[in-house]
Amino acid sequence: MRRNGKFHMLLITLFFYGALVSCGAGYNERLNGEYTVKTLRVLAYVFYGHELRRAEEVMAQALLQDEIIFNIEITPYTFEDRYEVHRRMEVMMMAGQTYDLFLWNGQPIHHYASSGLLTDIYTLIDQHPTIDRDDFFTNILRAYEFDGGLYAFPLTFGFDYVGINSTLPQSIIDRFAAKDGITMHEMFSIYNDLLQDYGLSFCNLHLNPPLTTFLRFPQNAFPLAAGDFVDFDNRISHLNSNEFIRFLEDFSQVLHGVGISTPSFYKGGIATRVHFNWALPIKAFINLRSGSGSLVTMFKPIEPDFLNFIPLVNNSRQLLINPRLGFGVGTTWAAVCIPAGNNSALAWDFTLHLKTTILDTNNPTNHIQQSMRTTLAIPIYRAYFRPHIEAVLSRVTSPPYSEGLIPFVGIHDDNDREQAIETAISRLEALSEMPAAIFETRLPAQFTMEGSILDELLFGFTSAEDTAQSLHNIASLWLIE
């Protein structure tokens, strides 16, 4: 006989939870002949507990009508213990006893995928009764592909934007403004030309400041740029090409004397703050993420410090997406990875609930939800794009948010605000449909290790040609292993 009432339901839930803990997580059981308990094991950075629990609540309510009791077991970890946690997960995966879902935070998922440890999420999408690939930004999914499979599913995505110092010579500004996207090499080249042609007037300006999220260290900027010269699919290195040699020459000019082992307090960097008049006297460019720079990149300041914000792109003119979990939480969500196992379909159902609940910004005390209220990170689900972006832009251009902002053209005028918002939405919509690539490197450790051959280049002990050939040899051997 079926039990009814909230009290009885609570007793059943507590009983089933206790039984589940005693038996071990990750198993589906039928208890009392009536209810099935389904548990999902999740590995997640500690900040994301609230959103995971919210998705659990919504999914549990939906499954209860089918006499299924759903819950998740979260293993949280912090920034300090992430490497130990990742190593432990790898051992568990190889033993066939691992989490049912984890968020991508720098783990080598290409290695996991090639070893058969991850589920191809395309198969889960194709088998789902109500969802298909066209419901998502497929160009973004393609950026996450590996050997034709999808092993990391981005819940949101965003781009890095670069602006140029408004006090620079007009010829330099015009050269920058003519582009609709800029590579790191193009940035290096413009900066070197600036110093060569106007050195006495602008020698105080640096390219890269110590506060940049990803470009502040040579060991970050270099492997990201070098990855453009490696064909990973066909396992061919082009690191001995003339184009790469020219990149190394510009790279060493910009960062001359800055070794890979040097701390972040070196000469140079690209600033990341929204209010950046402090950076005007010392920075040639400014770099903003899709969240922190939302207004500056989408609206025109009345008295701009930095101009003409354009996305950072790779050599193939693909917009670069940062896939990792940002510890400045709220810019973008990390991608979901689903290990191979019996619970992959359940993990995918949970992911579909998670893609909805992360946009629920009704809890003013939750740090991530507060960030999502003002970030222009784009939801991967197409249907959520306009509602989310429109709500964010309307919110941040209205009091009390707008009262502390630097003046932007149109947003403080009720008659013009709607058009300014629509222009911004149209630009984001166009960007979201462009070809994209992952902002990460798959190159071997020699490209980032302290004391590497890059130190010899940066300190002037070897030439760009010799460095290119050495790196080409390392990459070629690595690619055929």
C-alpha cells in the first residue's frame, strides 16, 4: 500500500538515505517494492555546492512522480587541494570506481577521453527524447570536441576582450580598430611597432600587467600561442615555420629578460579591472573577461580610457573560450565531464537541470548567483541566450548598479537605453555564432617548465630560429608517442 503525506514521505526519504549511505553511493536500488533510489556522485569545487543542490532539488521533484528518489553526493574540494583531488580521481577512474560527474578544472580530459575513461556526451544528447544538438550553440560544442567526440559539456561560455589605450597615436589605434579580433602575436607586433616608432613618448607603457588573469605569465601566454602551430588531429608540428619564428622574435622582444621562473611582479601585463583609469598611464592594452568587462566591452564610454574592445582570437581567427573553472567565480561555469559508467544517462539528466538552475539568480546571499546577475557569460542552451543577456544588461544599466559606473553613451538616457541594450545583444549574438576554440594548451610540460629552453630565449642566450627548432623537435617526438 502506498504511503501518503509529507510526514511519511520524509520518513521514507530519511530511511532510503540511510540505507544508501550504508550500501555505498552510485547505486540504484528498489526499496519496499515502491521507490527507486538513484544517487549521483559529483566532484566539484567548493563554491558550486548551492547550485548543485538546487539542481538536485529540482530533479528530485521531477522524478518523485515516477516513484524515484534522487539525490547527489558531493565531494567538494578547495583551490589548495585540487591537485591531490585530481590525482585521486585519476586512480579511481582507472580502477573503474569514480565519480559520475565532475567539473573540468584543468584535468587532462583529452588523455582521459583517449583512454576510454569518459562518456561521449554526443551519444547522450542523441539518445535523449526531448533534446538534440541544435538546441545548443553547436559551434561552441565543436570547440570542445576531441577526435569527433564531446567529452566536456560547457554550461556557459564567454570570450576575452582586448581594448587599446586611448592616448596612443591615432595610427596605432586605427591599426587596432581595423580588426574584429586580435591574436597574441598581433598584440605583440603592434606593441613592438609602437615602441619602435614612438619609443620616447610611449616607452613607459607595458604590454602585459601583473594582474592579467591568463596572460600575466610567459608560461601561460607562450604555450597558448604555440598551440596554434601544432596540428593535434593529424599530429604534426609546425613549430619550425617562419611564422612561428617571427612570433618568437616578437615574444622575446616584449618579454626580454623575463624568465619562465620569474614571479608575476615583472615588467608588463594586461589589466583586468572594469574601472581602469589607474592603468591608463602604464598599459598599452587592457584585457577583460566576458563577466568582469561586460559593460566596457559592450557599451561606449563617454570619456574612454581604453577603446575598441575586440575578442582575443587564435591564428585561425577563432574566438578563444576559457574552459577552466574560474576562481573569480561567476564569469563562466566550468564544463561538465561524465566518466564512463552505468550512471552516465542519469548524469546527463542532472546536467540538463544544472544548465537551468545556474541561471536562477533569486538568492541574493549566494555569491555565484550574485555574479550571474551581472555576467555576460552566454548560456550554452540557445533558448536561454536572450532572456539571460537581456536581463543582465537591463539590470546593470539601471540603478543602483548604474549609479557607480563610468558614464556610457546612451545608458543613462531612458530613451536611448533600450537601443543601446539591443545593439549589445546583437553583437553578443553574432559573436556567439562564430567559430571558436578552447583557450588551453595540450603541449608537453617542456613548454612551460621552469628553466626551460624558453628561458634561454627570453634572456638572449639563444636565437628564435634555434628555439623554434628545439621546440619543434620536442613536440614532434611527443606527437608520435
